[in-house]
Amino acid sequence: MDVSIVIPLFNEDESLPELAEWIERVVKENGLSYEIIFVDDGSTDNSWQVIMNLRSRNEHIKGIKFQRNYGKSAALNEGFRAAAGDVVITMDADLQDSPDEIPELRRMITEEGFDLVSGWKKKRYDNKLTKNLPSKLFNAAARQMSKIKLHDFNCGLKSYRRNVVKSIEVYGEMHRYVPVLAKWAGFRKIGEKVVEHRARKYGVTKFGWTRFVNGFLDLMTIFFMGKFGKRPMHFFGLWGSIFFLIGLGISAYLTVSKIIDFNYPLTNRPGFYMALTSIVIGMQLFLAGFIGELVSRNAAGRNSYLIETKAGL
Ligand code: UDP
Ligand code: MG
């Protein structure tokens, strides 16, 4: 199969028929064999009925329905597990992403050898201040931390080599950073294509202001997991030791001063409090690192590596 189109959706019944029709038209014009996988993330409107209606006239349309709303990441993850195409393309269900981009996104994978191609909504049709500015900041931070040169990490429109989606697990709200997950899994050829972005035609956005808080926290997770996920002691242990040693040094100085001059006003010195806090902070950090290390030693995935090929085994 040439291409699987994975579409996560939550209460988008108005958009679905138009979207399905448009995708069908594009893949037919380009002679692609395909499947469309709608992942209904616990919609409470008629989305699932609409998907079943679409399926009754086109068996290439498939569906997965969650019992409740788990979030876009979960929906993508299940779509990825199910996808059978050589190239997997994700897009939003709200008609903000144009299916006309499918052939080129696929071509960049099959002919130009990219593992992942991310859309770039260079010209956006969202509310300017509340979305565009924070999104610019996020992208700059994500670019810095991951060293992946993308302008628009969170674009819903992306294409993947099959291998990529089978190698990664999208959980929590990590859908914002799928390229980072792909890079961790060893897929380095990550490309970008400017895509057309359109105003939302029906319904409303499903992410409120919490997107900024969650996005920021997930960025931190990405950063720490990537750098110290498998060796927490190297971060916490290092800083813990540094703080502890600073505290110890100051204490030693104060102790010596006290021995030399018994009238030395120990508890009046700023150093006394610095030593105290440094030692406490140092021990806290060290303990966090040590406990982290114990946890990671017992983690189920501690020895799961992605093996590309084997010979003679
Ligand atoms: N979505 C989802 N589960 C959720 C929230 C959103 O599957 O819990 C889907 C939504 O239906 C849409 C896509 O994710 O297809 C992007 O969401 P939305 O358009 O609301 O985000 P925005 O374009 O405002 O960033
Ligand atoms: Mg949208």
C-alpha cells in the first residue's frame, strides 16, 4: 500500500465528509493505493456515525474509536500502530490542512529519502497573538534543545517512512514533538515543506490556554529525557555534589575560624546560612539523582533498543 492517512479527531463531524472526499480525489488523481484511518478520540457528536457512513461506501476508509477522550497523542499512537502504508501521513480533521499536499509529502519520502517531512504553516490562519507568538517561542526553544532545524514542530500535517511510526511511541502530549521522538529513535533525515494552512471551517479549536503550560512542561521532559533520561545521576548527582562541596568548604572555613578565635560570631556570618542551604540542597539533588537512577534501573524499557538489521541471527 502506498500511503496511510492517519487523522486524529475529536468532535469534527461537520468536516469529515468534505475531508474524506477531498483526500479520495487527490489519491485517485495520483494513482496511489491508500487507506484513511480516522481515529475518533472519544467524540461526543456524530463523528463515529459519519465515519461509518463514509466507510459503507468506501472500504479504504477505516476507523478506531476510543471509549473516551485520551488526547491527540494517544490517537496518533493508535493510528500509527494500525497503519499499513509504506508512507504514513498525518493530518488534522478540521480542514486546516490541505490534502493537496499529500503527493509531494509522499514523494519527498520515497524519492528524496527523507525519514520524516514536517509541514510548515508559514502563513497561518489562526488568532495572531494568542497562538502565533507563543508558537514562535516554542519552536525556537524546541529547535535549540533538539538541534532539529524545523520551523513548525507542532504542524499536524507530516509524512513518515513506515519504519519511523513503528519505532516511536507518542504519549502524553508529545504529539508536539514527534520529530524529536523520531530523532531519538535514530531517524536523522528530517525535512520540511511549506504547506498551505487554512482557517478552521467548522467547529472550534480543541486546545485551550493549557496548551502553553503543557507544551512548556513537555518541552522540559523532552530536554531532560533526551539528555539525562537514562542517567539521572549525571545531572542531579553532579549538581548535588557541587552544592554539597560548596557547603562543606564554607563550613570548614567557619570551623577553622572558630577554632582560631573562640569569639568568632559563627551564626552571624552570611556564610553560615550559605553553608547550611548548600548542604541541604546538595543532599536533595544527590538523593533525587540516586532515586532516579534506581527507578531507571528497574524501568521496563531499560534494555529495549531499536535494532535496524541483524545478520546470521
Ligand atoms: N484532537 C484530538 N483529540 C483531542 C484534541 C484534538 O484528536 O483531544 C484533534 C482535532 O480533532 C483535530 C486535531 O487534533 O483534528 C487538531 O486539533 P485543533 O484543530 O483543535 O488544534 P489547533 O488547530 O487549534 O492547534
Ligand atoms: Mg486546527
